[in-house]
Amino acid sequence: MTKISMLQNEIQKETETSLLGFWIYMMTDCIVFASLFAVFIVLRNNTAGGKAGSDLFSLSFILTETIILLTSSFTSGLALLAAQRSHLKQTVIWLCTTGLLGTSFLILELHEFTKLDHSGNSWRGSAFLSSYFTLVGTHGLHITIGLLWLFATLGYLYKKGLNEVSVRRITMFSIFWHFLDIVWIFIFSVVYLLGVI
Amino acid sequence: MNTSMYQSKAFKAYLCGFFLSLLLTLFAWFIVWRHVSSGHVVYSHLFIRISIVACAVIQMLIQFVFFLHLGREKKPRWNLHVLLAAIGVIIILVLGSIWIMDNLNYNMMNITPSQADSAF
């Protein structure tokens, strides 16, 4: 075996190990979300005489948020696909699209939070509102961290271009982003759709 | 390098996953929208609950297969094993909490807060 192919083998192994490690981290993160879901489901009717989900949530607003996040999950997959094929320009375009969609999702969520807060339904209002803000807020925090990570990756791409390390980073980011969308499917279904019926 | 990524199989898988997810999202949303805008009479509550949860679970599986390429990795498939273990923990955590707390609610229904206090 030549020295170069040995080095490539080493890098390949390192990538596989770190991807498995990241995957295991993702699973523990899912368990964190599961416990927050359990708390929300248990407390969802404890409104302390205040407003319930059916008075607070707007169906069309939620659908907009959901479609934006779903599309960004799709585009992050396309960025990975382009990165694996060493198309730098396509990678950057799809990563930027993902960032743009993710940012608009975050703005919509913050808008919803401030609207709830201003209408007197802050997280202090009731057990239902506390658990709602904790669950959706934790998801929003993950989205924020994901966006910072995305912009850091774009900076790395600008400086170093596409190599094994940047492809690995984009792979991890897309796994993270897909999982955030899967968590959001359940927030959309359990918190919002089951909340308004 | 020569073949465009938009003609590859992987791209078609992403596209397929995206459209199926979109369809399931719109379907679940539409049922709820129709139910709410008709004044809660069109469907039974049980039907709506089951279809919302079913749509969410199917969409999760679709994204696992088409976005996260589960089942197409090399053996020994550690990813799948860890995922199944996590799903087990999640089911015990969520269903167990619902089960216990609903029982608690049911058994405490006829007790006033002051009675509950004096019991301790």
C-alpha cells in the first residue's frame, strides 16, 4: 500500500468514526426532546384558567413555518449531494438557501413567541405555557446553533474549499438539520395540530 | 464529475422524500383545518388524533429512508441499532408518562385539593 492510500484510508476511518459518534449524540438529543414532549403532553390541559392552544395557535402560520423548515431540510440534503460530487458552487448555493430558510423560520418563531408574550401569555402564565415554551424554545435553540454552525461551515468553505473535512462537516450538519425537521414534524402534529382540535 | 447531480438516483430519492413529506404535512393540516373551520363536527376526535399521529410517524419513516439513507449503510449497521435503542427509550418515556399521569388524574378526580393536602 502506498503512503497516500494509507493516509486516505486513515481519513476514511476517522470520518466513519466521527459520523457514528455524531449519530449517537443525535440519538441522545432525541431523548432530550422526548422527555420535553412527555412533559408537554402531561401538562397540556393545565392552563390555570388561561388560554389553551386552540385559542392561541393560528393554523396558516404553523403551516408556513412547517413548509419552510421542510424545504430547508431538503436543500441541506442537496448541499450534501453537491459536496459529495465536489461541486463547490452548488454546495454553497444550497447551503445559503438552507441558511436563508432556516433564518426565516427562526424569525417566524421569534415573532410568534413575542406575540404570545405581548398578549399576556408568557411562559409564566400556566404549566401548559411553560412546557410549550420549553419544548418549542429548545427546538428553536437547536435551530439557532445549527444556523451558526452553517455559517461557520460556509466560512470554512470560503477559506479552504471542498476537502474531506468540509464534506464531513456538511454531512454532520445535514444529519443535524434533518433531525431537527423530524422533531419539528412532531411539534407540528402534537403541539399544534392536536392542540387546536 | 461529468454526470449532473440532478440526474442521480440520490437526488431523486431526496425529491421523492420531499414530496411525500409535503403531501403528508398538507394532508394532516387539511383534516384539522376542515374540522376546525366546520365547527368541530366533520370528523370524530379519535379519527383525527389517529390520522395526525399516523401521518407524523409515516413522515418520520420516510425521512429516515430518503433523507438519512437508513438501511443502505454497510453492515454491522450501528446507526440502525442505536436508533432502534433510542426509539425504545423514547416510547417507554413518552407512553409511560402518559399512562401513569392519566391514571393519576383518573384516580384523583374525586379528591379536592384540600383533601389531597390532608392526606399527607
